Amino acid sequence: MEHKEQNECNHYKGLDEETLFMVSQTFKALSDPTRIRILHLLSTRECSVNEITGELSLMQSTVSHQLRFLKNLRLVKFRREGTSLYYSIDDEHVITLLNQMIHHVNHD
Amino acid sequence: MEHKEQNECNHYKGLDEETLFMVSQTFKALSDPTRIRILHLLSTRECSVNEITGELSLMQSTVSHQLRFLKNLRLVKFRREGTSLYYSIDDEHVITLLNQMIHHVNHD
DNA sequence: ATTTAATATGAATACATACTCATATATAAA
DNA sequence: TTTATATATGAGTATGTATTCATATTAAAT
């Protein structure tokens, strides 16, 4: 009970390749100020591309490129309404992680 | 109670510059496979640079460079023991976020 | 004082990425 | 069908970053 020789062979089991890739990709999505601003805005309400562009003072092209990035990772989704595309959050869990990080850097 | 005209002027209040910077920087630390592997290893036990290098099959120089990155963000700390430097986690909250993300990408 | 072992650092390089511009696509209205 | 509006996309560019190599620093041991 008090000695651990029986469990000596105790080498570290790393993360598998696929997990490592998805984790790093998803954190990468959260590592850019522009994408953070877009996600944070969408976490308050659904927005069209134009609304995001206006609210955050970004180029329309920049917003479209970043939304494609976020859509590929299934972090956001969209619906069409006339000629406008309304984007919204598609992964609430990741938004929770973002909010936890925002809270973390502001306190402690 | 049922109409909201009184609170019409409802524009979105974005994140301040400093928060945005720290959040993006911290997520950036978590967005690289090598740094994730190092942090994940350190979350299981304190390690010297040599141990990290051996366990993860990385170049010593690579490990040192990444540890400096993580140390600047105060994600890890170290203590000296002879000529070895033992690194360990200095921000358990960020490790919690990392573990949540690992769990997230493996399930849902 | 030399030597050895552990770690850190600077420079060079190869690669990734964010933005902008110009243009294409798509839907709706006239 | 033409026009207008909204969004997407490809190319170009500038900047950032991860790794490696060579070398410097540091502490311990002889």
C-alpha cells in the first residue's frame, strides 16, 4: 500500500494524433482577435455578414474569410433569408470555453 | 413588460483591447500541437527539459523555445535542481480548459 | 581551472496565416 | 433581362511562427 514498485513501468501515454489535431485547430480558431470578436458578437445574437461587418468595422471580405474558417470547424452555421446570410453559433461548448477564458484573464 | 421599445438603443459592447489580446495570446499557446503535448505531459507530472525532450521525442532546442513561450504567459514555472530545470504547470485553470477541449473533441 | 552535462539563445529558413483588392456568384427587385 | 445588393472566392502580399543548427551560458564534478 505504501510502496509503488509494483507499478514501476509508468510511462506517459500521449494524446493520439487525431485528437491533437482537432484540439489545436479549434484553439487556433480562438487564437485570432478578429475571430474572437466575431464569435463573441454571435454569442449575443444571430447576425448577417453585413451586420458583423458594420458592428465590428471590418472589411466584408475579411468577415467572409473568417466565417468560412469558423464554418469549416462547425463553430458557426448559417441560414439564408433573401440575399442575406444569417450566421449563428453552432458549438455552444466552445463558446463556453471562450467565455471561461475571458473571465479567467480578467480576474485571477 | 411585453414591449421593449424603452430599451431600443441596444448596440453591442465589444471586448476591450487588452482582454482581446490576452485571450488570443493564451489560446495561441494552446493552438500548437507541440505546446499542447508539453502542457499535457506537465499536467501529469513535473519534468526536466531533458525528460520532456525524451518523452516527446523533440529537439532540446524546440522544447526550450516552447517552454520560454509558455513561461512568458505564466502557463508554466520551473525550479532548479543542480543543473536541471524542472518545469511544472503554473496555471491550472488553463489546463482545465485544455482538458475540457480534449474531452469535447473526443465526444459530442 | 578544465571538463562535462543541462539548458538557453540567436540566426536562418521554411511554412502558415490574416488581410486587402478585384472579381465572381447568387438572390431579389424593377 | 437588367440592375442592385449581399456574400464568396482567388490571388497577392506582408507578417508571424515553428523548427533547426550552431553556439552561449550555467552549474556541478574532477
